[in-house]
Amino acid sequence: MKFRDGMWLVAEGKRLEYAEEVYSINEAEDGKKLTLLCPTMQIRSRGDTLNRPTLTVELEAAMDDVLSVQITHWHGALNKGPHFDLFPSGRPTVNANIQKTEKGTTLSAGNLSATVSSTPHTFDIRFHNKTNTHKLTSLQNRSVGLSYSPATSSPMQTSDMRNINHHILTQSTLSVGEQIYGLGERFGALNKVGQAISLWNADGGTSSEQAYKNIPFWMSNRGYGVFIDAPERVELEVGSERCCRVQTSVEGQRLKWYIIYGPSPKEILDKYTTLTGKPGKVPSWSFGLWLSTSFTTEYDDATVLSFLEGMRARSIPLEVFHYDCFWLRAFHWCDFIFSPAHFPDPASSISKLKASGLMNKVCVWINPYLGQASPVFKEAAEKGYLLKRKNGDIFQWDLWQSGMGIVDFTNPAAVEWYVGCLNKLFDIGVGSIKTDFGERIPSKDVVWFDSSLDPEKMHNYYAFIYNKVVYEALQKRFGKDEAVLFARAATAGTQRFPLQWGGDCESTFEAMAESLRGGLSLGMCGFSFWSVDIGGFEGTPDASIYKRWVQFGLLCSHSRLHGSNSYRVPWLVDNDDETEQGCSAVLRKFTQLKCRLMPYLYSTAMESIKHGLPVSVRAMAIEFPEDKTAWLCDQQFMLGESLLVAPVFEESGGVEFYLPAGKWTSFWNDEVVEGPKWVKETHKFDTLPLYVREGSILILGKEGEMRTTWDWTKDVEVKTFFPNEKSSFKLVDPDNKNLATIAAVKEGDEWKVKGTDALA
């Protein structure tokens, strides 16, 4: 949202006032907080203190290297929930202090400091490292303000605020060359500078400015991040209202955000996920291939069996089979009842499929909505389990499902009922849940069971509650570390309930690139696990798109074949089961490759969740923050810290990618390329650029491996790539117990690799 018309004019219909000076500073007795009284005029006489607003700016040490900044206009305004669940594992101690010098008052938290200038009649707050050698950002002249819309001409008009919108805004400075990343799963340009962004969850696909996962967190290439503690709609102008500032605004009387000092991206994400929660652990079987029925295709027990037998016949290992929406009866979504016409005895069918070894787990699609054609709707409505309008009616509309209601998870009885419905699915053999939708949550003319909650804040926050309910139901049934979602909507903290996937993309190379940008962006917001609809969701991919998407998708942390109105089994794409370049052969090769990589992949995952890092689709800048080119790369990614992946987006097989400094070894043929340099290659469908970083140690399963879980200390190959004093790899088992550590040791002029424990 823009508040100005260029540099000199206020936008039409708005009244805008800024904090013009710091009139007084109050220091908290514990040395952890500064409270600034900031009038919207420079106070040069007693009369200047009358008939004008003041803004209160509170700077507080939240944890080491993290400071919170809260701007408040009217303190008497209710601060309704929901509020983000911060420090879920406990608040760390903070080493805080306040120092006063001639230049100003400085509050420090660990290695991060904020200095309030002592120059009279100025508003100037600088954020920097404790030694003041690394300047991060600042709040300067006309950078903290309030706005009325429509514009008011007298304070008397604000006696009735019913038809007046009130916003709080901040503008933090952007330095020359500064770049901004994150803000959720966004499919446009990776660097957000120049973009106007509204953090408001929407079901808009991957080809629009909308996002399923709006995360109020961004990271700068200058060594800091900002988390906006606001579940409601947040509007950002990232160098798009003032080119040298990031403007953040919310409707209401207060705005709070946290500035997080790294200085590296890994350190920023570690601290951000200490604040909002570390990603949850997922079981090893979930890393294998998932196959879906697709959405509107025709399918029943016979279809499912034919797909599974077809995969086995082609030696394509499959871990999870997913039943999409039409496992339910039409107009009855989502009442948790299998369609008897298509699946007359689901418990028996699922049991037989598992016993046959055709797959390991079953996943089903759900959403938090309920069509009125189902008798379950009447039950839920009568018991008060559905969201209501202010007049007491059940909220309903005909978008998606006819007469659809929305489950009210703020009602504990509704949660208990919903979990009971899930348990009935678990009873018949379902072991994972795709938690679809949760974005189109109304914010006008509704009241939640917990009437203390603000509907505007519930719009985005609903995704957190919905996924939490289902994830915890899975944990309770199958064990703490055995829960897996396939979730679409998210907000800050939802990384605690893995995993997430990228939503509805088209079957094109362009949409494949969009999806990659979305995954990179989300990974820079503390999400470890992410997937994509392999082949694209909308449309029918031709063989070249399908095979290139298979390569990309099988090198994500999680991999699922899924479409809308066409199937995604390979033999129905090109009918080529004979050649090494056919869809079946390519899918077989990359699925088996992922199984072979499991010792590396799973150990990487366990390390990633400790620090809030993406396992795969890891932005190059996370690993190479000092390399300016790495910050610009949006068509390639790191799989952990050792493997570089560059998907192919051209039918010809041509691809251009960047290798940072060091020696890089082709995974396929051991060819070595010295970086930094841009490389052009052409690949057939059975390979793509996959390079191993200098100093890496990889533990690989045997060629043709068909399992995701086995004894990762047996039948393995240990490969080294130009080892050095930093070369080390810790191998863990599926229970995250240490199996062995392998490290490089120099003996004379040679580096040799030595293992401990099971690999001694």
C-alpha cells in the first residue's frame, strides 16, 4: 500500500503523520528495553505538545542478536489474537545492556545493537553490529508514521473511527546494492526489491502475484532478517514507494517486527526458527516417490491397482500412494467417507495393497470445508463446529463445494470431532494426509467460536491451526516422528508441521521455473521440506516437460507425481517402455538415484531441521553468501551443502548455470570444472547438471537401489571429492541416532578418509 504520491505529495484520500523527533527515552530497569516518546512535530515550545499525535517506539532485546521494534499510536486499542506462537521451545536467555554516549543511547542484544541518536529534534535509529563495524539498516526521517483514510482534517473526526481506516507504517532503509529475499512461497522474481507485496493467503496458482504461503519474514544480503509479528494482512513496498526503503504497514494501532542479525544466511535462519519454531522431523519413507490418482481423472480400486502394478513391472520404487479428492463422493467434500461406488471396501483394499508390497503408505486428500449435501454437514452445524456469520447463520457459499461451511478450529469440541474423523481414516490404513486449501478464509461478517479473535488475523493464521490439528493427530496415532502432511497453505511457524508443496502449477517449462522460484523463496523462510507437482498440475505435459520435471522433482526433498485432469504414470505420457530416454526409464533412474542418495539426504535433513535450513531447493546464497553472483541464481539450487542441481528448462536440453569458486565434480562422469564460472551444457533426458562441491564426502547406496530405508552402513560406497581439513560427514539412522562420522585426515602429502563406529 502506497501512502505517498511520489516524494513530495501525500496520496489522495490519506492523512499521513510521521514521528519527527525522539522527545524522551525511558530505560527499563532490567536493561533490556528502551521506550521512546515520538511526537509528530518537532517540539520547540510548550504549545507544540498540544493537539497532535505521538507514536511510542519500543526497542527490546528478545534474544541474543535479535531486537524487537514496536510502534504504537493509541495504547488503549485492543490487541486481539490470534498471535504467533513464538519461542515454542522456550525463550533463550539474552545478554542485553544499555549504553549512553554523546552520540546517543544504544540497546544491545548479543552482537546486535540499536542506537538512538541524541541530536536534538531528530528521529534517527541505526541498527548495527555491537562493534559498529557492520551497518545493517535504520529508521530515519519520515520512516515511522500513522495514516488515516479517508483523510481527516481535525482530531475531532477521530471520535468515531467506524468508517476511518488507521494504519501504522515503518520504512527501513535499503543500502546501495541491497537485495531482499523471502516473504513466503512467491513465484515472481527471487529478489523482492521493486515489488509491492500483500501478505494475504490466496488460492491463486503459481502464475500470479498471489501466494498460498505468505510468511512475514524477509532476509537481506547485508546480513540481517526481519520478522513481522503480524498474522493479519501486511503490506510491503520493497523499494517500490521509496526506492531506498522497505515500507511495512498494517491496519490498526500497532506494528511490531524483529530484526535478526546473522550475519550469514544460515545464522539468520537458525535464529528466526528459534523465534518461530524449528521444522518438524519427517520419517525416512516420506523421501521416496509418491504417486497420485490425479484430481478429476476417473479412478477406482482397479485403476489404483493397475498403476501400482505398472510401477512395479517397470522397477520404479514407490513409497506412497495418494488418493486425491474423488475418493470422496461428489458434493460431499470433506466428510471423510470413501465413495462406495468406487471404493466399496477401502480397509480391505488398502490392507491388500500394503501386503502386496506395491507401496508402503497411503495418503488421502482433505480440506477443512464441508459441503451441505453430506449428512455430516448437518451434524457439524447443529453442534456449532462451523464458522458463523455475525447474525448467527452458518457461513456458507457455493465456491468449491455447494453450500460449503468451514470448520471452526477455535472450538475445542470441533477439534475433537475433526480428529475423531481423522482417526477413522487411520483405522482403515491411511498413514498420511494432504491438507489442501485453507487460504480462502473469510474476514468480513464472520465471528469465530472464540469471539476474542480478530477475523482479519484469522485469515492467514487459520493455516497454522488447521495444519497443527492434523499434524498432531498423526503424531498421536503413529508417533512423534512419523507424522507427515502434504500441506498447501502456511504462515509463520507452519514449518513445524511438514511438509509443504507448491500448489497448482501449469504443465510448462515456465511454470516449472515459477515453482522453483517459489521453493527457493520459501526455503529462505525456514521451511526445510518442500515438494512440487511433478509434470505440472494444470494441463497434460508432453514427454519432454514430464521428464525434465521428473529430474527436478526427484531432487527436491520430497517427490510426488500429481496432475489435474490427466494421469502422471509415465507409460501414459509417451508409451515408451523400451528406450533409456523414455519417461519410464527416466523416472526409474531418478527415483533409484534418490534411494541411492538416502544416507546423504536423510543425514542432511536431520542437520537442516536443527537450524531451519531447506534440505533441497536451497538458494545458492545460503551456501555462498560472499559470492555476489550466487544471490542472483534462481534457476539452480543446492541439495544440502554438497550437491548443486541445475534443472533443464529447454526442450533442446540446453542449460546454463553458475559454479561458485572451487572444484566441482560431475556426479555422472567425474569431470572436474573449476569455478567461479558460468557453464553451458546440453543434456539428454537421463541427466541434468548435478555437481559435487569440493571437500564433500558422499555415502551412496548401490546402483539400482529400490529402498529409501535400509542399513545405511552396509552395501554403501564412500566417495570423496578433493578432501580437505573441513571434510566431514555425520551419518545418522532413520531414528536420528549417530551411526558414524567420516572425516578427512592428512597423512603425509595425501588426504585419507577415516570412519568411526559402524564405518570404522
